[in-house]
Amino acid sequence: MSEPPPKNPRPKQPQGDGEKKGKLSLPFLLMTFILVLLVVQVVQDQRSPKRSQTELWGDLRAEKVDEIQLSGTTAHVWLRAPEEGKPRTQYRVEMAGPEVERLLTEVSKQNETAAASGGAIKAINYGRDDSSSMLGPMLIWLLPVAAIVLVFWLLMRKMGPPQGVMNFGKSRAKVYAEKEVHVTFADVAGCDEAVEEVREIVEFLKEPKKFQALGARIPKGVLLLGAPGTGKTLLARAVAGEAGVPFFSLSGSDFVEMFVGVGASRVRDLFQQAEQQAPCLVFVDELDALGKTRGTSPVSNDEREQTLNALLVEMDGFSPNNGVIVIAATNRPEILDPALRRPGRFDRQIVVDRPDLEGRRKILAVHARKVRLDPTVDMEKVARRTPGFVGADLANVINEAALLAARRDRKAVGTDEFEEAIDRVVMGLKRQNRAMTQKDKETTAAHEAGHAVAAHFTPGAHPVHKITIIPRGMAGGVTWAFPENDQLFATRDQLMAHIVFAFGGRVAEKIVYDETSTGAANDLEQLTRIARAMVTRYGMSERLGPVSLESETGGFLRDPFSRSDRDHAEDTQRLIDEEVRAIVLEGERRATAILTEKRHLLDRLRAALVEKETVDRDEFLRLMSDSPAMPAPAPQAAPV
């Protein structure tokens, strides 16, 4: 029985991708050299300012010149000190060849006439061009070269990993030591089944001999599947935190670059580093960016396919890595290459699904640990108000509620803040629509009241929880109707009830104002999609029978009522259109019958919405009772 490879001593690695301290780069040295040249030039200019030839001839005639030094065509001039012990003044003059000859002649004449009086100029010294005369041309050549080198270096850093220009093939994974991951299974809620699946990996990493004694082999790879925001990344971090082993974290897009072969090299380098620190975990987020099925695109992508091939070989090739467990996450499992999903590579596929009611309650409790809650807050009620929410949505609700409480100067987060936060997360902020007239307000009230009354008196429809005519996002008003408990499946009666509910707004406008508006556009689109899915996907048409006429695509990102490519004849398509139209007209007929019979309740709810703008569930149930009808506002023509 083979024993697991011993742990290699691992030096502490800095987190991140920064360069090693103390390492000087070529652009840094080049820029430092040019900066020194500039400083020398400035100092030289300050010490020996430049003047014109006119001033030089004037100083010669006034016998102020004490010494002249010629360096090529540059004359450095020192004037006599004004007083004993004072420094001499210096300047330089740029001259041409004939002017230098003239200067020599003038100096010779002045020395002959002033020799007796002691005013002769000191001997003229000749020398080579000094640094001041060379700095200008040097800078003219060096500055463009330095700029080109600097730009090239920055581009190479952007294209490659930060370790250096030539390290394209190095892995860009962030490495976390055993004590740097502080997430545990206590921080993961709402996916108990997925947690139980990955506990075996933690147990194997802690006690491998217990499994090896029975001949068991730990899965080499675990693929986490689920919709965005369900907690796949959090679950992977929890595995690393519980196991206490090094954790390599990177995204699938980190492998792919513009140069062919770079991704494959990074894969090999990643697994080489991981094997040196085995046992360890490698987490690849968004695996679909790297592992798409080969050969499905008409445009060849050699770089991505070579990178995928390298990953396949490293996970289960001729010389597989031991002690390296790969955890990957994706929300597009249907596009992954079959060779990547087979046993031996990703042996276990774990679905991290949307949480149910109990899961949402636990997730809210985890995120609310650091939030000061009012004692009146009922997390069970909040969980019921958020069907279909994932962990990221619920965390956003908690944060929005805390922000609202802070803006309102509350000492704790209350129920009102949670209600407002849920509305904001789903529909967006309230809109102060100053252009809305009284007619628009009454029309919106009739529309939303129609939705609510149609849902309340339709068997199988979701219970109404709140109605508001306050504009949010792109909607002029909202009627909240959602199930008391989570539902995995829907029957034909429930789908028809949803169509009746969607028709309620348009039918109410027609009954009250004898005219319809554009406010029902989204309702019509939604109910038509449901009706088409009933006919083509769910086999709920008597004329067509139990036949699926559209293929289901999209995985976790799929809309359950979306339409896919047609794969049937024209006659069948015509029959489909007729059946869809029949279902839609049946829904409109039911909604019309309900609202016509309950017209007094429709007017009662419409009046309450015009007055209060928002009606909660308790008030709605009271209005739907058999008490005497309230006076309704007089019908008016709907706005165009």
C-alpha cells in the first residue's frame, strides 16, 4: 500500500503577484541614469550661465575679463573680482570658427597694450568639449530610446505575469497558506447536501491512511455546478479552511493569453508548484472560460484548446499528480468538454442549487451576525418574501437594509428596512415620476388592482402580498404575488392561473375605462412565453399531444420559458401558433369573467391604491371581504 508523499518544507510565500523586493529593473536603471544627466545639466547651467557675444566684446573693451578658456567653440569667461576676496563671475559664450579667431586676435592685442598696467588677460587654455557640451546631444538621443523601452516594458507587464517580462508561462495563481483562509463550513449555509459531499475531501486530507487502508481513492477533481451567486466559491474556500492545506486560487481566464502556448505553460507551472506543496487544493473559478468543448466553433482557437489539453494531461495523464485536488466552479456545465467531465478528472459533480425556505433562513442568519437587528424582525418572514433568491441576493438584502437604517438614523435594522430592501433588490429604486398625472395614477391603480383581484380569485395562483403604484425601476407599479412554500414543479392549472394573473391588469383597464394602454406590454410578453412553453416543451396541448417540440438549452442560466431553435415542420408550427393563441384567449376570458363578477372589489381596491399608493397583505384581505362596497372614483378615459 503506497503512502502519501511527505509534506515538503514550504517557505512562506508572499500573497499576491508583486515583484521581489530589492530587484532593480532595466527601465528603472535607465530612467535613473537619464535623471542624473538632467541634474548635471541643470547644475552646469546654474554654474555657468550662457551669454551673448556682444556682452563678451563689451567686457573685453572694459578690461573686465580675467581669464578665458576655450573648449571647442565654447568660450568660458571669468571676470575680475570686484573686491579682494570676492569670487569671480563666470559665464559661457557659444561661438563659431571665425569668431574664435577674432577672439584670439582681440585678446592678443589687449594683452600687448595692457601688459604694463597689469590688466592683461591670463593665458587662454584650450581643452576638449566638456560634459556641458555633450549633455544636450546625449539627451536628444537617449530620451526617445528610454521612452520606447519604458512603453515596451509596460506592455509586456500587462500581457504577462507581474514577475517579469519573460515569465509569460508562469502561473498567475494566488497562493494562500494554511492559516490564511479563515472560512469554514460554519460560514456556508443553504447548501447542506453540497457541504456533506465535500466533507469527504477534508477528511481525506486530514486522515488519508483511513481511506487508503480500504483501497479507496479520493476524487482527483470536484466540479461545483450552480447558478451565479449560490456560493460555489465560498464552498471551495471553506474546504481549504477546514482542511488546513495550501490553497491555489485563480480564474479560467487567467490561463488564456494572446500568445499561443502561454496558457499550456501556465497550467504545467501551476501543477508543478502544487505538487511541490502537496497535499493542496487548486481552485479554478469560471471553468467554462477554459474548458469549452473542442471543435464546436467554426473559428479555431489553438491557444484555448492547447491550454485545455494541458489541463487534461495534468489532471489524469501518463504521469498524474498525486496529492493535488482540483476544485472548479461553473454555471455553464453543458458547454464543458466531455473529456474534462469524465471520471478520473472531475470524479464528482456537486450541484449547489438555489436555497429553499430553510436554506434562505440560515443564509440570512449567517449574513445578519454582524448587523444590529430590531427584536421585531422575523427572519422567517423575510425568507418567505424572497423565493428564488440565492446567497448573493440575500447578502445584498441584508446590506441594503443596514444602509437604509443608517440613512434613517435608526439604532437597529427593522422590518420596514427589510421590506424596502427586498423591493429595491428586485425592482430597483423608487422613481419620483413628476410627469405622472392624476389620470396616470388612477390608470396604474386600476391595472395593479386587476392583477391582485384576478390572482385572489383564481385557484392555483400565488397569494398576493403587496400592491403598490409607486414606480420602481422600469415598472409603473408592482403587484407582489409569490408562493408560501417553495415549488419544484408547476401543474397546468398553476400555469394557467399565472396567465390569468398576468391578464388581470389589461382586462381591468378595459373594464374600467373601456380602453387599454401600453402598460400591459410586459405582461403580454410574459404570458405568451408561458403559453408557448406549455405547448412546445411541457406537452400540455391536447391537439399536439405529449410531444416536446423544442430542445431545452442553457443550463443554469436557462430561462424556463425561453424559446429555442425550431426543429419541426411548417404545418406543425402553424398548429403550435393556434394552440398558443387558444391558451392565451382562454386566460383572457377567465380574467374578464372574474373581474366583471368582482367589479365592486376591483373598484374598492382601486380607490384604496389611489389614496394610499401601497396596500399590504392584511389590508388587501380586508378589502376582499364581503363588507359593503366602498365608493369608487368616477371612471375616466385612460391616457393615450
